[in-house]
Amino acid sequence: MRADLHVHSDASDGTDPPAEVMRRAAQAGLDAVALTDHDTVAGHAEARRGLPAGLTLVPGMELSCRLDGRSVHLLAYLFDPGYAELAEQTRRIRDDRVLRARAMVRRLADLGAAVTWDQVAAIAGTAVVGRPHIARAMAASGVVATPADAFTSDWIADGGRAYVAKYALDPSHGIRLIRAAGGAAVLAHPRAARDLSVSDDQIAVLTAVGLAGIEVFHPDQSAAQRADLLGLARDLGLVATGGSDDHGSLTGHRIGCETTPQAAYEALLAQATGAEPVRRG
């Protein structure tokens, strides 16, 4: 089977509606797909309604965390979205995302970049606002040539001139919340970028508090990094997952370019009790 366990929609910072994401997943020949928007489950209902026959939806979320001053992301699968403490924490994160985005727009203005909050808000719409929305506004205003060009030290990359940190959870706390909600937690792309890197020792600590897996197969992780992570997963007893981290047109509609092996998919689902995969037909 082919399961892409890391996909975004326009409920957060992807470009396509959840139903369109499901259609593209089926078109890519996937058997299962996880909708993992940032800090929200707002796209799940539409994804269920738009689920093509034969495709399994794994309800999920990408939870914002921070470790030693760096951004860390947890992929949460099959948790109970009604679990009060997790729902409250994600609401707080979403609220702070707005405050943070406004502060970044102010910093951009101070740097001479012609971007307004109204532009960013119009692009984000009802979605959870994130840096990709700011990047798209910057490209539309001619500040940068493409949205990807905004993610540099000159602009809005971590530590960049216009970067502002947001409220985020310690990943150990995040893992405990996901588990308490009946879900399984996977560390997203731990070697995809220097400013997102999580060490072997840190992963071992997270494993001790209930981490279920690590994302090994990701477009931004090299063959050497994947080999190292596979070895670490074996040593720690973690599930080795994979996903495209597709954001629609922002990432070239790459859904299905990385997948999770069937045995790993089944092992991950066996650890979750808070919700069920959804299948039509």
C-alpha cells in the first residue's frame, strides 16, 4: 500500500481545499493520506465529505513545539479532537499565530517591505495564519521573486530580520497531550533543515515520554540522513514514517512523492485509540 502521512490544505498553509487534497491523493495512487494541518483539525470535515472511494483518510495535525529555542513539529494522528487540554493548547497557538504574523508584518514595514496585514489576512482567509501566507504576500508585492525567497535570514526564516517566535509547546508536553487524547505522536522531519534539527539524544528523551515514531522519508532529508534515522528508529523502537509535506502549489503539488511502508503504517495506527481512519467505498 501507499500511505502519505504528512499533507496540508488551505485550512492552514497549503493552497488547496481539503476536498481537493483528497482528490489529488487519489489521483496520485495513494491508498491512505493523513491531513496534518498546522495546529488545527478544521479541514477534517470537508476532507471526509470529499473523500474518494477507495482512499483512507487518517485524521491528523502538525503541532507547533519549541525545543532549546528552535521550532520542532509533532505529527499527531488519530487523537480525540474533543480532548479539552489539547484543544485549548491548539487554540492558544492559533491565537498567538495572528499576533505573531502582525508583528512580522510590522518588522517587514520597518525594513522597507511593502506588505500589509490586510494583504496577509486576505491570503490566509479563514485558515490558520502562518509564514507561508506572509511569504505569498511578499511575492505578490514584489518584495521577493517567489514565496520561497522570503525564507532567508534577510526576511522571515528562523532568526531572520523579520522573524518573530510564536507560542509553542515543549515537545515532551505535546507528546503527553497527544497520548492523553488517544493519539500517536511522530517527530516531523527531524533533519530537514539545520534550524529544525533534533539530535539523537533529544529524540531518545522524547521516546521515553511516549514518542511513537520519527518521519524518515521526507523530501528534504537526504539518503544519508534517512539511513541514520532508520538506524535510530530501530535502536529506539520507533516507527519510521514518511510523507510528502505537500502544501499544494507552494511545493509543486508533490503529494505522494514520499510514503510510509505498510508495516510502519499498521504499527502506527495500532498505537492510536482516540479516533478511527475514515474510508469510503
